[in-house]
Amino acid sequence: MANQSPPTSGPPGEDKIPEPLAAEIRKLAHDLSNALEIIVQTSYLLSTAELKEPAAEWLQMLDGGVQKALGINQNLRNYIKDHSPN
């Protein structure tokens, strides 16, 4: 399957999220970032411990999920920024 690039923005003001909705989405994205920060820090602290199997494997799975979640969250924040009036 070929990689598809996200649609480009049209003229200014086109395809924008209405401000009240954008404000609520920004708030939710901020709350998500705060929750992810707890998970990131916990994952880091667990990585400093000497874990035995299968816990070490579970930590690797957790770290993979953390990295994916951080990437998705960043994409969401970028989308909001690019499609908000302010």
C-alpha cells in the first residue's frame, strides 16, 4: 500500500475547525498529553529497574505503545494547530 500524504491546507480560513470546538479539542489534547506524561515517566522509571522475564518483555511492549501514543498525540496536536482559527 502506498503512503498517502495528508491533504494540504487550502486558502486561509478554509477547512478550519470552528473555534468553540477547537478550544474543546485543544483542552482534550492537553489532558491527553498530561496523562501520557505519567505513562512515559513510569515507563522510564521501570526501565531503570532490573526486571526479570517476562516483565522485561512487558516493559518493551509498554515502551512500544508509549512511543506510538506519543506520535499519535503529536499528530493530533499538529492537526489542531493547522486547522484552528487561532
